[in-house]
Amino acid sequence: MEDLGLRQLNRFEGRPLEAKRKRRKWFLLSGSFVVGLFFLIYFFGLPSAPPPPPASTPPASQAAPLHTIEGDVKERSTLFQSLSEKHIPLRWIDLITSKLKPYVNFKKIKGGTYHFITDMKGELVKFIYEASPTEIYEIEKDSEGYVAQKKRVLLESHPVKVVGEIHSSLFEAMEAAGEQDPLTIAFAEILAWEVDFYKDVRGGDRFKVVVEKIYKGDQFIQYGTIHAVEYQRGERVIRGIRYKDAYYNEKGISLRKAFLKVPLRFNRISSKFSLARKHPILGGTRPHLGVDYAAPPGTPIWAVADGTVTSCGWNNGFGNQVTLRHMNGYMTYYGHLSGFGSGIRKGTRVRQKQVIGYVGSTGLSTGPHLDYRLAKDGQFRNPLKEVFPTGLPIETGEMETFHKTRDEMSGWLQGDSSDPLSQGTLGLNR
């Protein structure tokens, strides 16, 4: 009985201890649940706080205001004078001229524009002098002071084909095609041994030129290399193909002959060869055994061929005159000159196209012009009708290379497009 009573007592005494353990366990589970719920609500339930505003960036400082004076150097003026007329302080003029002196020959300036840029205190920021579209100089201040430099100008060369038809003159036809006089003159000079542009030009004649045109952006600057030319009258077609700085016909014969047709650049003729012409000063009908070329005073006169000066000086009615002796019994005479070329005197050797004198009106002359005469074996000949020896051919070893260039250029000349790329003409130096 005692054992039983004791066992019962111990059983009842253990219940409070077990209940206490259960309550502790329940509190632990409840606490863990509450903590978990708190973190769950904190990270996923509550709206996120807006991010802090970014640090304010101070506004960019505005560029300091500048003052610009623009001007141009007029003909027969100087850069110094032009800057002075704009009331630019002398200290800046002296600085500009001293900095540009290593780059610019002020004695040869023929115009140009400039921009004088200062801050509001009058201190020079930049000076820009544009002598031409392709010749630009700048002066700027750096850590070591003001520095001048010549700016590099980017130029682009575009090959084009120019096509035209003559109605009155080559000059007007070229202008109608949208081109300028320098191209007309260059075209005429290339064909000067084949075509006399004073007497051979007729309405309906056609011409083509393959030429490089050089641009600065959209601004046309000048003409570059002429790669091919063509002149057509009726069934006769004359072509000139450029090869190694010279021009040849399609057979590889040089267009350059021993004699030029005329001793001046392309110009108008005032009086042609005639055996019966009324003399403008002496009156009566007198033979005129040469050709008069009207031209402005001072126009350079060329030797029509290599030769030697046999006389140089005053010759009565011819005024100042130069006489040249050439090969094969030819003599040429140049009268009414205003002056003689540098180094021209009796016995001097001259080359074709060397300047031997200048157009004037000395002697029996009614106005500035050149009296040009040609004689062979002592007999005067008509310079406009004389047939001179042909030019030299390309060397045999060069002929295959020339034929490739000829075929390429001929294809372009004969094609309809003015764009070389559309015809596969890629051999031009661009």
C-alpha cells in the first residue's frame, strides 16, 4: 500500500513540471512567430521609403561673352592699316603682325578677311586671318602665351565630265556648261597644237573635258588635273589623254608639237593675215604678212618654239621687237612690245612658252596688240595655216600602260554619265 501511495504521489507531483515545460515551449514558438511576422511585414508589407534625392549638381557655368570685330584687307591696303581702321589697339596689332610674320609675307598680301575676338575686358582671345579659302591662320592663347599656326584645310577632289556645244565662242560655251574661264584657257592650251581657237571654231562644235574639281565642303575652290579632252567638229574628233604629265592622242603621239599655233593665251584676233590690208596709220593698201593679236597691255608673249634670239630692240614701225631663229629654217617676229622678258637679249637661247616680251603699242600702232610673223627660208608664211611637224610618240615600253589609261578615259568620254564611279572609272587620283 505504501508503495502504491508513493507512486501515485510522484505521478501527481510531476504534472506541474511538465506543464511548465509546455508553457515555455509555447512562449518560444509564439515569440519566434511574432519575430518572423515582424520581419516579413517589414521587408515585404510596408511601402518602401522613397530614395533620397540626388545631390544637387551646380548648373554649368555659362561661357563668358565675347566681342568680335570682322574686317577685310582691301586691294592696295595692308593688314596693319585695316586693323588700325577698325580701332584695334596698337599693342594687339603689333602682337598679331609679329606672330604671323613667320607664316605670312605681308608685302604680297592681296586681300583676305579676319576675325578679331576679345573678351569683355578687351583681352585678345583669338585672331583668325583668312588669306584665301585654303590659307587660314589662327592666333590663340595657351599656357605659354599667344601662339600662331596655319590651319589645315580639308579639301576634296571630285572628277567630273564637262560637256558643251559652241554657238558663238568657246568661252561662252564653257560658261553655259557652268564652268569658269580658267578651265576654258587650260582646255585651249592642251589642244593649242591641234585646234586654232581663233579661226577653227564653228557653231555646232562640241567639246568634253574630264577634270578634277576641288572643293572645300560645298565651296568650289579651283580646277585640278585635266585627265582627258575631246573636241568634235562634224566627223572629226580630236582627243587628248593625260599620261605622265603630258597629253597624247589615241595613237600615243604627243599633242605637243615643235611650234605653237599662237604666241599668246587664247584671246581674240584683231587682224588676220592679209596681202592686201589698209594700213591703219600710213593709209593705202599694204601687205600685212602676219597676224595681230589684240590683248591688254602687259600680256605676256611666248616663244612659239625653242630657238635663239637674233635681235632684241627698236625696229622702226614695229617698235620694240624680238626676232627668234628656230630649227628647219623658221624665223618668228614679235612686234609693238611694251617691254622684253627677263634675260632676253641677242644670242639668248629660249624655250617654247618662255616669256620673251609683253604686249604694247610701240612703233606704228593704234592700240595695244602683238604683231606676230612667221617666215621659213626667208619667205613669210601664214602662221594660221602653217603645218608643223608632229609630236613624239610614247616609248614602246610604255604603250601597254598608256592603252589602259586611254581605254579608261575614252570609255568615260563616250559614256552618258558624268559620274566616273557609275561607269567603273576608278583610276583617277582622288
